[in-house]
Amino acid sequence: MVPVMAFFLLVVLVAVILGIIGATADGLAYLLAIGVVIFAADLLFFGARLSRRARRRPLR
């Protein structure tokens, strides 16, 4: 199984590559939109994961 941080970085890398291709290639602006959506979804997933982890700490 792939560690979560490695998966997060892989998805961010894919989103950036899609964004670059979509911004530079003529007629492929939809790839830019897909890259932005993937990046936003990845950030939401990572933020939810961090907030879940923070609540598990016992109070002292």
C-alpha cells in the first residue's frame, strides 16, 4: 500500500502537470480546469485527514 503522504504528493504532481499542459496547449483549457479541481479535492482530503488526526489526541 502506498503511504498517504506519497499519494498526496503524486496527486499534486499530476494536478500541476495537467494545469501546465492545459495552460500552454492551445485548445486544452479543460485540462487546466481538471488540474485545478483535482488539486482542490486533494487539499480538502488532506485537510480532513489532518483534522481527524488532531482530534484523536487525549486531553491532559
